[in-house]
Amino acid sequence: MLLDSASLYFRAFFGVPDSLKSPDGTVVNALRGILDFTSTLTTKYQPEAIVACWDDDWRPQWRVDLIPSYKTQRLDVEGGEADTTGGLLGPQVPLIAEAFALLGIPVVGAPDAEADDIIGTFASTWDGPVDIVTGDRDLFQLVDDDRDVRVLYVARGVSNHDIVDNAWIRAKYGIDASQYVDFAVMRGDASDGLPGVAGIGDKTAAVLLKEFGDIDGILAAAQDRWSSIKPRVRQSLLDSGDYIAAARTVVAVKRDACDFEVLTAPVQEEAFREFGETWGLGGATDRALTALLAD
């Protein structure tokens, strides 16, 4: 089970009341929330191993070099990551990493890599079923029925998550998971600063991929004035050649971001109970230990 850590702790922060505080007054809603997320999913799916995949670099320079607008809307005036949480989430992030370590869950990041790239590396290398836990669509590209890689998509909540396989993607978008990168490149994603190809949304992108297979086939058809592509869409595709080439690299998660190694460690039960008491985790402490210590 691969946890898209930042996706989950942001979701926990905004979904759990910030009235939850430790004895010293520190807000711990994200900490408690992500621990309960992990406990719930661990109990339900009983994974052989769990990895907390980490954003060591949430906006890698190599992606920015290719598309300068990449995640620019998330920058603050000084060029760092904008804080939309009133300063209440930042202090919890190292506590989340510490909690995972005490529970025997390795926290894995890598230089110049987002958590998505760590997930891509582990999902492509692990010999066995893989569940990717995220609230972001970007990772649908890793779904692979043949290798039993799926996404537990928590956009509607952890207790109401979707199990995303190729059939789910086909029903939702009309494409296969193997086409998702090209689909996302054309559609774009304003939340990531990716403009996409003008005039192409989900439906048009799906129609083009159904007829021509991939972006290479679509671009070849765009250069053929006798193809079925409508003139306005054809021109947009031809005008967007440089963007498409760059976006395919930016959107695709890396599969070699770090050395593949699932580090296992025992649950430090006594230390975690002390941690839970220090930070006022209440029942989340017992729930996490019950889930992680289960045979």
C-alpha cells in the first residue's frame, strides 16, 4: 500500500476540525486524520507492506524548466509553497513522519522528486498487488490490471473511496489507463498550472484517443487535412506541438526516482503510545496500533 502522503494529510487537515489540539495547544487534526485514514485502509486491505511516499520536492525544477507555469498558482510571493492553512498544517507534517516511523511505516522521498514519482517507482517494481492511496487523478496512469496495480481514490472520503481499475477509468473517461497521460496532457489541469490544448476537454480527448490511439497518432492525423479531426481542434493540436512534447514528460510520473527497497521495521508500541499521549491523539492511538499490529 503506497500512501500519497501530502494528498492525504491535506485532505485530513481540511476534513477534520482544527479544534483537535494536543495538550500544549498544537493543532493535530491532520495528524489524527491521516492516522485514522491509514488505520481504516490497513484494516480493510491488510497490505503486506505500507510506504508513506513523500514530496521531497513538491515542484521539481526539471518539470518547471519544461513548463514554467507548473504549479505557479501554488507559489507564495517569495517563491515558496503558499500556505493556505493559516500556518496550522506545517507543524504537523514532521509529526506525521514521526508517527509513521514509530508505526514501522517507512517515509520515502528522493531529491528532485514528488511523491508521485516515488509511487511510480515502487508501483512499477513491487512484485505483487499494489494499492495506491490518493485523492489526486494524476496517479490513474499507474493503474495496470495485468500487474494488479490499482488506485484507492479517496476524493469522496476514505470511507467512501473508489477502487480504480481499468474498467473504472474506461467507464469514467472512455479511455484505458495506458492512455491516461496523453488524455491528461490534452485536457490540462489548471490546479497544476497545465493549460492543456485549447478547445480540448475530457470528451474530445477521449474521442481522439479512441480513434487514433495515442498523441503520436493524433498529431499525425492533425497533419492530414483529410482526417476526421475538426479544423479548429486540428489547428490547436498543430499550434501546441511544443507544449505537448514537454507536457508528456511533466505529466508522466517517473519510474526510477529512487532505489527500490521496502524497509521494514517493527511497530514501536510503547513509544507510539507515549507519542499519542504527548500529542493528544486519543482513540487514534489505539486504532493505529490495532491496525498495524494485526496479524
